[in-house]
Amino acid sequence: MLQVTGLRCARGGVPVLENVSFQVAAGTVLVLRGPNGVGKTTLLRTLAGLQPALAGQVTCTGESAYASHADGVKTALSVTENLAFWADVHAETLPDDLFAAFELDELRDRLAGTLSAGQKRRLGLARLGVINRQVLFLDEPTVSLDGNSVRMFANWIRDVHLARGGCAVIATHIDLGLSALTLELSPYVAAPDAGGGMDEAFL
């Protein structure tokens, strides 16, 4: 489903990772590991096509989506209105069971701006259940979540997303409790004097 070969990527025009190669099959999770600043976010953004690679090839056989650790919710809309908005944007139906899956049932009519940090995070993650993308690139998805909510998210990934043939590449420092492959990025750090960067925008 996802094949990466000889990938070289940069942050702010400076190469940070090089010769990254891996593959992720349908129904599989790959967890990216490495210290802060190693290039996990840069790699995810490059895989998702949000910034160009300096070299190498990314082949993705399904539609993909990138989600950062920002919640991206509309504070003036209710929980239901937020999810309905994304369903409309992607011409998808809003699944009613999504509210229970992300523990949002009792919050359906609450304005997103009144939610706690963890509740906003659950709402942001619930969008993944609306947009119906096969390949997910997730950057620290469990920020602000308590232990129970982390398990809730892992259950959705395993029981829904993977079960229907999707895959995910996740940058995280915590154990999600998922059966997953792991890629340590430290061996792929570009040499300090590596050239060939570009002045791409890092948004």
C-alpha cells in the first residue's frame, strides 16, 4: 500500500533525512521513533506530499491524509457541526457510531470552543473516521489524551481503520498498544555537511 525508496527530505532547505526506505502493507501500522528534531514530522509531511522530497520515491496505492498534533476544530461550531462540515467537504456520510467510538456521544451539542484539551483532541481525531482515507500519516496523534482515550484511539485504528484494509504511519513517543512495525530514524539522519537542500516553505 505504501512503498518508500531512497527518500531524502529537508526542513527549511536543510537535508535532515536521507536514504529512507520501507514499506507498509494494508492492515499494518508503522511507528516512527527518534529523538526530538530527528525529522519525524518532516518525513510525514514529505510522505503526504505537503513538501517535496529531495530524492527518492514514494508510491501510495490509496488516498492519504495527514494529521498533525493540532486539533483543527472550529470553535464556534458544535461537535456534530464540526464533523458534519468535514463530511460535507469530503462528500461522505457522517457515521452515527463515530460519536461513541471517540467518546463524543454526550458532547454532540457542545460548542467545540467549550471542550477540554482532551475532548478537542478526540474531536480532531474523529475527523479521520469521516474523511475515509486509506493511508493515514499521523504526527503525535495522542497529545492531550489520557490513558483511556489513548486506548480508545488505538481501538479505532485497529478495529476500524486497519480492519477495512487501511494502513497508518504514526510518529509517537508512547506505546499505543498496537501491534506495529517500528522504524528508528536516527540511522537515516543526513550528514551535517549534506548539500542539495531547497528553500521550500515549511507550513
